[in-house]
Amino acid sequence: MKRTMLCLMLMAAGAVHAQSELAQADAARAQAAARAEAAALASESAERARDQAQVLEARAAMQADRAHARARRHAAPTEQEQLAIAALEGLMAAPPERSLPLVKRVLGGSQTELVKMRALFVLSQIETEEAQQLLLQQARGDGGELRLEAIRMIGIGGNAKALAALADLYRSGDATVRREVLNAYLIADRKQEVLQLAREARDEDEARAAIQALGAMGALAELRSLGDLGKHGGALVQAYAIAGDLESLSKLARTSADERTRIEAVRSMGIVSGPEAGSALRQIYQRDESPKVRQAALDGLMMRGDEAALLEIYRASSNAEEKTRVLRQLTMLGGDAAMEAIDAALQGKTP
């Protein structure tokens, strides 16, 4: 009898120990799953931050270029410079055979850089072949602010031959010259020239700069033709998003072979206005097989502030993990739908 009781006690102790080990294993698995989920969320957040940083960096570079150009042209002149600038402005009404020799003398003389910059503007408005060749000569110079200003003045002047010659300057110039050539083409609205430079880009940075210029010009047809090449997905996503081109973003989201490009395209649909973007995001979430792309669709809906769509997805789901993800997006919005979902989740109900 004692022996039987002892065996039973040992068996019970063994069972308790086994249950304890199982509980510890379950806890370890739960902790590992939580860590994995946290890491995945951190990775997705890092990707979103990187995408946003690229867009902001590109915009900041363009704004800096424009601000620097404005500062060059509008620096406060001295009294002597004011007099010289007023004299140059008077040449605008003079015939080319009278004005061009005086502009040439200013550019070749000892006047300050600010006065010479104003002289370049006057030169850009003289439509003779000699004037345009002189402007190109300044643009091909040894460098410095006058060279950059001459490139910009070619854009303002709009002379077809001078603008065509800028392509060679772009190909042989440094990054600063290339940016100024793109700005000149932007001013002159020369979409085909910028498209050609994008096609000839030697690296992604060159392609991105040209694509951003096309986006700023609203050149949807040209951007779409680049999309047909199947290259430069990230830069095209940004340009399509800025232009509000939902059709092209949807096409990239469906057809790109690069998952990262698809993710960026889907997420960028969140900043496109109109109900069609919300409908497209819901369809992508329902049909796409990639978990990362589907998460990007949720991100896009959150960026749009589309509580109704997120709540609809939350209600339709029977998967606890999926409901948790959608609930997180809803709580980030913090609206009535979020409070309704939170209240229902705490009560174990469906809102």
C-alpha cells in the first residue's frame, strides 16, 4: 500500500514537473513570437521612415537650389551696382546691335558678379545668334556662379538651339551643373529633353533627379513611358505620388517584379486624393498574397485617415493576428471607429 502511494506521488510530481516545463516552453515561444513581431514592426517602420526621408531629401535639394538661385539674383546691391543694373535694364529696349556690345563689355570687364548676373539676363533676351552663342560660352565656362547663372538664363531665354546644347553640358558636367541643366529644362518646360536624360542615366541618382524634374513638370506621359522600361521603380513611385497618378501607382503595385517597389507604390497611394485610391487599397489588401504588400495597404488606408475601410476590414476578419494589426492602425487614427473597435475588443465582441 505504501509502495503504491509512493508511486502515485512520484507520478503526480512528474506530471506537475512536465506541466511546468510545458508552460515554460509555451512562455518562451510566446516571448519569441512577441520579439519577432516587434522586430517586424520595427523593420516596417524603418522602411517607411527611409521612404519618407528620401522624398523629403529630394524636395529639400530642389528647394535649396531654388533658394540659392534666388539669393544669387536678389543680393542687396551697392549704390554703384544699383546704377550699373539700372543701366543694363535700359538696354532691354535697345536694338541688339546697340545693346550686345555693351553687354559683352560688362561680362568681360571688372564689374561685380551681381552686375554680370544681371547682364546675363539681358543677354538671354537678345535673340541673335551671336548673343546666344555668347550665353552658351558663359555656360561652358570654367565654373563658378556665373556659369550656373548662364545655364539658368538659357532656360529663361528659351532659345531652342541653346537648350539643345545643354544636353552635352549635362553629360560632361558635375552634379551641380546637372542640377542646373535640369532646372533650366524645367523652366523652359522641355519634357522630351529631360525624358532623354532619364533614359540615358548612368546611375540611380541621375535617374532620380531627372524623374523628379519630370514630376515637377507634370509630365505624366513621359513618366509612364519610363515606367514601361521596368526600371527606376522607387523614383517613379515618388514622381507618380507627387503627380497624383493613381493609375500608374496601381500598375506598379500589380506588375513590378521588385517587392520593395510594390510596397512603396501601395503605400504612396495613401497620399493620392479621391475615393478611388481608398477602393484600390482595399482591393490590394483583399487580393495580394504578399504580407508586406498587404501591410502597406493598411498603412495607406491609415495615411488617408480611412477609418471606415479599416473598421470594415477589422469586422470581416476572423483571424486574431490580423485583427490585432488592423486594430493598431485604427488606434493610430484615434477616431470614433477606433474607440468602437477598442471597446468591442475589450468586451470580446465584434464592433
